[in-house]
Amino acid sequence: MMTAAWMYTLIPAAAAIIGATVAVNTRPGPNIVSAIQHFAAGVVFAAAAGEILPDVMHRGSPVATVIGGAIGVAVMLLVSQLETRAKGPVGLMTAVGIDILIDGLVLGIGFAASPRVGLLLTIALTLEILFLGLTVANELGESVRSRLKIVGITAALVLLLPIGALLAAPVGALPDPVVTGFFAFGLIALLYLVTEELLVEAHETPDRPWVTAMFFAGFLLLLVCEEIIG
């Protein structure tokens, strides 16, 4: 199953490269970018609330949940501090690289839970990674002139996705309380992604009703996918 996790990381990786390619050729307007962020946030939130949260609650390991959740909070706050202090292209690449590595780890944890959870997380993270590809390309476009180099740097960064998934490979074989801790970590990482990154950046542009509605469209889309997959 972890082989499947590694292979599924190629889908969001391809989305990031596509996003970077689009961004270097046609810069999306702020409303379009905000709509993508809202939509991705809705999908990721649905994946966290509908898949990871029930799994954590039904495992009956409150101590492991607290420990895993606390580690998740600490790690994401450290990432936030790094992103705040990041200066220039190198700082940006470091912060984005850590984000992508954590996304790969969360995806691997999802597949450790079940193929269904892993597949739904793949859908959610594909949209988030697509946005990261757009962001990286836009930021690099201010200092790097070569379009091919920008896409190449983005492609190199998304290699951290399968690395993160492979790091999560042993999770399924660990004792149940430890697995619960990993799931709590993944839950916190996804919620942080929605509340402190996607939605915060999405609201940097003036709100429009149709843009805001994209959050709920993304949420409902993943719910429908859950029903179809069963």
C-alpha cells in the first residue's frame, strides 16, 4: 500500500508543475488565485474533518492524540516562523519545501489509515500543491528570468512529496497508540494549512460572493467524492 502512496504523490506533483507552467506564461488575476485558494481550502477541510478526525476519535487513545496533536502544533508554528523570516528566493524555497515534505508525510499517513483515506487526501492535496506551484512560479518570476528554470525548480521541490510519503511508510506497522499520534499530527497539519495559509492568503484580496462560495463548493465536492468512493 505504501507503494501506492508513493505513486499517488505523482498526481499532486504533476499539478504543481502544471501550475508553475501556467503561471510563467499567464499570470492569473488575484480573484482567480483567491478562488483557487478558497476551493482548495474547502477540499482540504472536508478531508480533515471527514476522514482523519473520525479515525482519531474512534481509536480511543487520548494521550496519543494529545501528544501527536501537540507535536503537530509545534511543527506548524515553527514552519510559520520560518515562512515569516524567509528572505528572498532561498528562504521561500526552504519554507515551501518544508510544506511539501509535510504534505507528503500526511499523504503517507492517510494511506496507512486506508486506501480510501489516502485517495481522498490525494484529491485534496493535489489542489493545494497546484496553488503552491502557482505561488512559487509567481515569486521566482520576480528574480529568475528563465521560464524553464522556474518550472525546473518547482519540479525539484515537489520531489519532496514522495520522500515525505516514504518517510511515513513504517506508520502502519507501529503500535496503535503511535499510529493515533501520527493521525493527530496529520489532522493538525491539514487544519493549519486551511486556517493559517490558504484562507489567510485568500482574504488578501477583497471578498466577492462567488469567490467565497468556492470554499463550500470544494467542501461539497469532496463530500460527494466520499459518497461515490464509499
